Amino acid sequence: MRANCQFKFLTKIVILILCGCIYSIELSAQFKNNVWCFGDSALIDFTSGVPVSGVSSLDTRGSCISISDTNGDLLFYGNTRAGIGNPSGLLWNKVNQLMLNGDSIAGSGWYHELVIVPNPADDSLYYLFSIGVTYSIGLLYSIIDMKGDNGLGAVIQKNIPLLGSIRMVDCLTAIKHGNGRDWWVIGRESTFHLGTSNNSWYVYLISPSGISNIAIQNIGSLNGTNSGRLSFSSASNKLCFVSLPGLLELYDFDRCSGIISNPLNIEPVPPGAPYPYYWSSEFSQSGRYLYVTSSTVNGILWQYDTWASNIAASKTLIWQMTFPPATIGSVKRGPDNKIYLSCAWNDSTNSNNYPYPPTAYYTENMNLSVINSPDSAGAACDFQPWSFYLGGKRTYWGLPNNPDYDLPALVGSPCDTLVSQNELAGAEGSLQVYYHPAWEKAFINASHLKGKIGNLLVYDLQGKVIHSEPLRIQNGYYTRDLSMIGRANGVYLVVVETEQERLVKKVIIE
């Protein structure tokens, strides 16, 4: 058995032979992806093994995320909203109420703008990563503490910039590191607004030490759109990128190094119309079959055999919609290994079809379609349109952008090197302040505070206090979205002062 081809779960061992490589897989009973929240108040709970529809507080045409605990119980979920600018994101707790400080999360109503990543240093903390697609805000993150608000969770730091002043392709994703503890967060730069193309990838490592960036990777075909999607195979060694104009490309991904390699161009962007308008993609459980939705006309579902010697020639039509004005949306593999497909309804009076009119309840948006046997070729995949009823709720184009939270470590690989040490021991308090001119807000975030009470103070350069308020510190963290509307351009000092420390940061308004 090849040691570098083994995976380890926590219970029952199953042996799979894929592409000549033997995988040792122990099936886990963790359920962190078992509740999906999406669309107009829709929810699906997979915990029992049979999906059951329910109710959420969402109203979103696109970006949505959710995470459950190891018992399958929902922890929190979130979404962005179209048509109200940026920041439009909201986070909701498990009782379907707005999470404490869970408003004004970066995002503007696209489809894969958000992703949740557990903090490897503390199982009560979670990172929420956000990107700017329409706006040049790059990549940001917020921190959620599930001990906050009496166990319902609270946002304790918000919209901290990692990568500023650029725009991103609508394809943010995350994948667990080969050590089974850390995470990779992956995004692509978009220069669509500049009328140019690029092949720049950004990969960030999330570890107990925090967030660190590895070098920008320039690989694969040039991309000239801001509308694209990423999907991983279940073994997470293959990555697929599709774009609206029609680029379809596969890559290898190294979970130990975060390196993307070996691009395989399945379909280039056509030189001219008609374009296929690829919307999303998803692999079958074995990784053999790739399903791609095309939003041309009303919608098409394609199947590709990634094990074929000529993948492009294996392209097979599974379904073509003939039911205007419904349009095709996302595909996503569920915890039951079936693949679910969403459709949206285009009302003639609302070309953006969001929000739905109160009377827009139809078969096409009150149900998901299901591929029951994704690892079978052609018609044997058993695609059943509009076969899963959402209990009276409605779907749009988007489905949850949830990574595989239960992906195990690569046992025996070079990165199976975890050590049991507190990498955060002795961490000192830190203060970050970021001013966003479009929002006219200063995002203030302090961490590792030793004090329990204190004040937030803002000084101008003449030493005058222009703002003062008490601090609300939660488990060593403090966050505040401070409006700077009406403040003159210039330099200001932001001070976080507790009974044990005094942190100062400069912020410039211009």
C-alpha cells in the first residue's frame, strides 16, 4: 500500500482503489455539513441520513454558508444580499435570530463570496472569510465566538482585511490541510473591471498561529471574468474551475503545500458567441464524474468522465430545461453523496428575479432536482428534476458554499506531523484598525486582551478626544464598526484602553 495515498477517518475502515492508488478510509460520524440553509427561508437537514426540509431566516439569491457541530446540530449560518451594496452580509444563530454583531459582513450578493473555517487553535472560534467581487476590497475575515451571547455565538472581530484594493473572482473556497487540522483558503484575482485577464491564485494557510499567506501562484489559462466557481473532488486532490464565458479546467492540488499544479484545459473560452455560460460544477463521490451546469437559454446539465483519455469528448447531455422562465443554478454534493441542483424563477417584471414576488411559488423554485446515482454514466445517474420538496420554501440559484469539514488527514504523508503544543501561549494583545472610505467606517478589532473592562477613545492630531465609549470585551476580543461620517480628512489615533493595557493604532481618512 502506498503510504502517501492513504486517508484516515475515525471509525470503520473502507478500502477504495482509485486511479491505481489505494485509499484507506475510515468513515467518520461528524456532521458539520449536515444542515444547509439557502434561498428564501429554505433549509435541509441531512443528520438522520434522510434529508428533511425545514425553515431558516435567509433571503438570498446566492452566497450562503452554514456549519453544524459534531452531533449534527446547527451552529450558525449566513448570507449576502443583492441590491443593497456592500457590506450586505448577515450571520444567523441556531434559533434563526440575527447573531450578536452579525450584520455588515463584507459581501454584495454574489454566490461564493463567503466561507466558514474552524479556528484550529480553539474549537469555539470560527473564521468567516469574505471577498469583494464588485468592490475592490480583496479578501477579509471576521471571527465568531460560539461562547458569546450565552452560547448562541457573537461576531467578536469583523471585516479585517487580508488582501486589499483588488477584486476577486466569485469562487472563494476552503479545503482542509493534509495534517487534518489546518486549512487552506483559496481565491482568484479578477481584473475584469480593468478589461484584462490573469491567472493569479491566492492561497492562505489557517493554523493555530493564525493566518499566513504563501506566494501568489500564476498557473493555468488566463481568466477574464469575475464570474467563476471552484469545486474539489471528494479526495480533494483535484480542483475544477469553470467560468461563465466557458473556461473548464482541472488542476491537481497538494493538501500539504497548498500548491496548485498540472492544469488541464478541458474547454477553452470560445472565441465568440454563443458562449456556454458555465455556472457551477461538482464531482461525484469517487471523483470520476464531473457535473457542470450551463445557464445558456434556460439551462443544461452536462456530465464529464474525468478518467477518460479525452475528457472533453466524454461530455454527455444529462438534462436540458424547456420550462421558461425558470433558469438553472448550482450543483452541490450532499452528505448522502447525491448531487442537488437548484433552479430560480425569472418573473417577467423582475429580470434579476430577486427578491421573488409574493406570488412566485412554482414547482421549479419550490423543489431541488437530484442526481441519485452520480457515479453512474449517462442516464444511469438517475437525474430526477424537481424531486426534493422544500416544504413550501423557495430556492434561487445558490446552494451553500460549505467545504468538506470532515475531510481526514493524509496519513503517512509528509505533512502528517501534528504536534500537541499551544502555539498561542504568551500571545500579546494586538489592535488592528481598517478604514473603508466607501462605507465611511473604521473597523476596529482587538485580540488577546488581558483586561476585562475599559474604553475606546479616538483622538485627532491636536490631542482632542472626538469619540469615547465603554468597551465590551468577550473572551479577550473586542470589535467595533465605528462610523466616521462627517470626520475631516486626516490622521486619527484609535486607543483601546483596559485596566491592564493600552493599545494605540493610527488610522488615516482621505
